[in-house]
Amino acid sequence: MALTLDSYFKISDRGSSVVQEVRGGVVTFLTMAYIIVLNPIILAGVADADGKYLGGGATPGSGFATIAAVTALVAGLVTILMGVFANFPLALATGLGLNAFVAYSIAGQMTWADAMGLVVLEGLIILLLVLTGFRKLVFDAVPRQLKTAIAVGIGLFITFIGLVDAGFVRTSGIPAPPVGLGIGGTLSGWPVLVFCIGLLVMIALYSRGVPGAILIGIAITTVLAAIVQAITDTKGGGGNPASKGWNLNVPTWPDDLVQKPDFSLLGDFSLFGSFERVGFITAVLLVFTLLLADFFDTMGTMTAIGAEADLNDEDGTPEGAQRILVVDSIAAAAGGAAGISSNTAYIESASGVGDGARTGLASIVTGVLFLLSTFLAPLVQHIPNEAAVPALVLVGFLMMSQVSEIGWDDAEIAIPAFLTIVLMPFTYSITAGIGAGFIAYVVLKAVRAKASEVHPLLWLVAALFVVYFAIDPITRWLT
């Protein structure tokens, strides 16, 4: 058996061992398993255009356990596929940033099924781009620093979501300032204190290089929340910005730790329903935005993992790159078809590689652990927002750290990058940030007589975003 594993996964050829691969796979799981908690936090509290919540519930957070179970299921299956088909130490799960875009920029315009249909379309388009070789052409069309700005902007957006969900930042209810610190400029309530302590714990664990720092931080903060609740008997706030109670879930001990998982979300998508709901142009732009955020991140992630594992060729291309991209594209569509948003490659896989993972066997170990975790989904319903969202702030920092790669002394890239970054959190829309950045970039190139430097595909994309921003007056004019 060991010989078979060694020959299939090239374990010895890559200077590894079965024990090393198993250890690396476990570390990767511990580092990224927080998504089982965070994906429901992001998706379960937002109503679609019909006022319904993902998972079939009638109230915010009612679908937590279902979303958690399906999140773990899909992550497990696509990560195992990555290990078996691509033999690469890369794990996949629901993409942070992508799920926020689906929740906050898409679901409010249509039904959840329609929104997930767009995710499926995006995954199928990416698969087509991979198979035809067109993906690299699109990748080359967008300047590298503008791609970096998109990642930074999403990081800032995620951070803002975390601070708002924790009650650290709240709407003021007055024109100026529209948001502020806590309630009336002060931090009030036990839940906010739990969030602050949880954030400090998570930062401390991460700074010490503790594997699974985010997941451990969530666990510690959840225990703290339960102790605080037992002492104070704090009520739930129901998402009310003026409440001093828990934002959504009140921390209590579940009746059952292990329960048969609910996979009822599987197949809950409408492939073309969004086109009827919001129109062709808007739907196409939403698909493009999903596509843009998804595959640029993946190409960068696999290159970084390959470099750390010494699996890249002299051109910096990972071994088996085509197979890696095929699996990633399938994962994107699978996430939408399962109703839990696009699945994508996780840079947290670097933790497992740092602990010795060099082959797809590590990915299989990570995937199996995700599958086992589907039976623990009921725990998610008892984890308060305040215990989980510190991870959003920390992940936001990790994404924001790329800002140094942008040339701030060059106005042609700095201004579009700036608009991309700031408009995402300020408009609560990833689409708005990307669109403004693209339009600003092509306009600046044009007015400085450098229009020929802009890829034709980017001109087309910028034109589509102009239509997107002007969709209301155009619609009224046409009708």
C-alpha cells in the first residue's frame, strides 16, 4: 500500500514521506477550517430580493447548520479531487470575498437560487477559458497592480463587514458621520467586549505562528462568550444596530454535538433565473466580476504554493498547472450548484506545505477531515457572530498586506488602485470598486496618449462597467 501511494503521488521523488504528507494535510485543515464557521456567518444573515434567507429559514441565521454542513462537504470533495487528479498540495473551499460579493452585491437583486446560478455559470466559463487557453489572455489583459488592488479592496471590505457584524462599528442614524464607534461613540455591551478579546487572542496566536490560529481563536472566543452569557444572561439583538445584545446567535451549549448533516441546499440553483430578474447586461457584469475575482486569485495562489513546495518550473509555472486550474474551475461551479458560493484555492495551504506537504496526498487528508466535520455542523448554530468575525478582520489584514506591491508614485496605476480599494467598503460593493478602477485606468491611459497600452479586452470590460453604473438612466431611457 505504501509503495502504491509513493509511486502514484511521487512522494519520495518530491522528498517527502507518508507521515509528512498526513501531518501537512492536518495542518492545512486546522488553518482553513474556520471557513465552516465563517461562510454561514456571511451567507446566512442576508435576505435575498424576496426577503428569504439561504437554507430555507425565515429569520437571519436560521440556515447556519445547513450552510456549514454543505460548506464542509463541497470543500472536502473538491480538495480530494485536487489531490487525486492534480497531485498538488492545495486545498479548496468557499472563497472569502467571493461569498461576501454573492451575499452583499448579488443576493439583494434576485433570489438565492438565481445568485448561485450565476456562480455556476462563472465556474463553467472559467473551465472553458482553461480548456481553450483563453484564461491566460484575460489574465494578461489586467495590469498586475490592479489585480493586487482588487485583493486589497476585498480585504478592506471583509474587515469592515467583520467590524460591523461585531457591533464595533455601527450606523449612527444621522447624516454625519454615517457610521461611528459603537453606540454614540462608545463601545457598549458584553458582546463587543467578547469580540475585542477574541480579536486580540487571534492576533496573538497568529503572530506566534500557531497552526490553526484562526480556528483556535474562534474556539477560545466561543468558550468565553458562553461563560459571559452564563454570567450576564445577555439577550439577542437580532441585528439591531442600537442593541447591546448578541448580533445573531446567543451562545448556548448544543443539545447534540454530532448530528446527521443537512445537505438540502445541494442543487438549489437556477442557471438563468438571474437574467430574467435583473436583465442581461447586469447579469453578465455580475458573472464577469465573479470570474475576475476568482481566477486571478487562484493563479497567484497556485504559483505561490508551488514556489514554497519547490514544484514550479523555471518559468514559475507549477507542475500540473493545467490540471490544477481544471479542478479549481470545477470547484467554482460545484460551490454554486451546492448553494454555498464559489469554491476556490486557499493560500492557507501554504501552512501545510510549510509543515512538509509536497503532494496530493496531503490534500486528500485535508479533504477527508472536511468530510468528517460535516457531522459537527450543529455547533455552528451556537457560535455567536462576535466569536467568529474577528477572523474576518485578521483575514482582511492578510489581504491588505499586499498593498505595498502597488506603485503609489505612478498616478496611472495608483489612482485606479486607490478607487478600487476605497470604493469596495465605502459603497459596500465589490463590483463598484472593480468597475471604478477599470474605468479610471483606461481613461488615464487615454488622456495621457497611451491608449495603445491598454489591452482591447480591458476597453471592452470598462465599457461594460460604464453601462453597469448607468443602468438606471439607460433603462428609463429605453423604456
